[in-house]
Amino acid sequence: FGLDCHTMSEVGPDVAPDPGQRRPLLCLGNGHGKSCSQETVDRLAECFVKVFDWEPSEVTQNRPFAGGYITRHYGEGSVPWIQIEMNESLYMMTWRSGKAALRPDPVRARDVKEKFEQTLRHFFTVE
């Protein structure tokens, strides 16, 4: 099983597929079913929602990102791949204007890391 992990800005920049739009807290990409089964992505999404205590709408699939080169290239083989895009607002410091600063908040980053690890443990033990 392969995970290609990235971060994304809170709002889509001008050059993105979603310019000016607020982004979800998490985006899971499987190349619209090409790099792993829909069932697998659905199960991982459910695990994130449960562990992070999010609304299901905060975890999207293939929107705004369906998976980049690594997910597409390696996901064509026998090993399933999912791209994970995590919103920077979860762990970055914020300025008073509400925009993300250029460095992580250590406390929030640690919390996200611990919950991410819990999510993966839950995912790989759920039957």
C-alpha cells in the first residue's frame, strides 16, 4: 500500500484547479479509481472523519486533486496508492489576518501527527 502525502493551502491559488475556493481539510486522490479501489478510499475517508472528529464533507475525494505523478505512475501496478492532501490550516500558525504563517504551530502539528498515525492504525485494523 502506498501513500503520497502532501499539503495544500487553505484557499486555492490562481494557478490551481480551484482558484479562490476554500479547500477541504483533507483530499484523498485515487485518480478517479485508477490507483486503488473506491472502497479503499471510502474506508480511509471514514477513518479520517472518525479519528479527527470531522464532518464527512471536510474530506473530499479527487477534488481538488485526484493524484499526481507518483499516484498515477505507481498506482497502475499491483500496489494500491492514495494521494493525501492535508490542509495547512490544520497545523500552520496563523497571522491576525487569518492567513497561514510560513511555519507550523508545534502543538497543532503534534496533534495532527498523532491523529494521522491513529487514523492509519485504525485503517489497517478495520475489517
